[in-house]
Amino acid sequence: MTTAESAPHIVIVEDNVEANNLLRDWLKLKFNVTCFLDAESTLRIFPPSSEKIVFLIDYNMPGDNGIVLKQKLVPLFPNAKFLLVSGLFDEKLTSEAKAAGFDALLPKPFAMPTITQKIEDVLGVKQKESLVEMVMRKSARLGIFAF
């Protein structure tokens, strides 16, 4: 099991509050998670680091879009991995995102286990236990839910 101290850090940058909260609640079961609603606050608040961090960035946000934000983050986070999330993927955006060096692209809508798998893929982590299995096991142990 992953401890909070050793869990990878995921930074979500998503302007839709409900989507941001849903991603946070899902991913915090397995990762350390920090959330931002826009590019500006991400750059202003989150301190630069050489740690291995995964940025999960929405493309279409007020201010800087996800590609512009990634370009600004790369010098501050040299060991980071970047996933671009969008409901707007077409040939042009896909090409721009690949040229910008995103480690993975994730079209909306997606199933929550898919985002976990994408993150583990870019981190090179072999999934030992699915998140659903982990939730079921923890819930059963705590007597919260029966599956």
C-alpha cells in the first residue's frame, strides 16, 4: 500500500469546480493531490520543485490554456510529467499537444479508473491493485460499504 509520504504528487489544474473536486476525491485515494482552478494561481502558489510531479491540466481554461501553462511549468518542474485533458481534441489540438511534449492526452469524458491508469503509465508505476479494489478492501475493513 502506498503511504501518503511516498505517494506520487498529482497537481490538478481544472477550472470546472465540480470536475476539479471529483478528480481530487478520486485521486486522493491513491496519490497526494493539490488542486488549482487556473494557470495563474498554479504558477503563483505552487513552489518550484525537482520532485517527480504529475500535472493533470485541462486545455480550455480562462487565461492561459493548458499548452501555454505547460510551457511555463517545465522550467520550474524539470522532472514533472504532464497530462492534457480536453473535450476538444481534434487533429490540430492533438498535434499541438504532442509537439508541446505532453506525456499523455486524455479526451473527456473518461472513466475515473482511466485517469489513474494514465497517471501510473506516465510514472512508470506498475499497478498492483486497482483503485476500485483498494476502495472495496478499505470499505470492507472499515465496515462502511458492502460490495
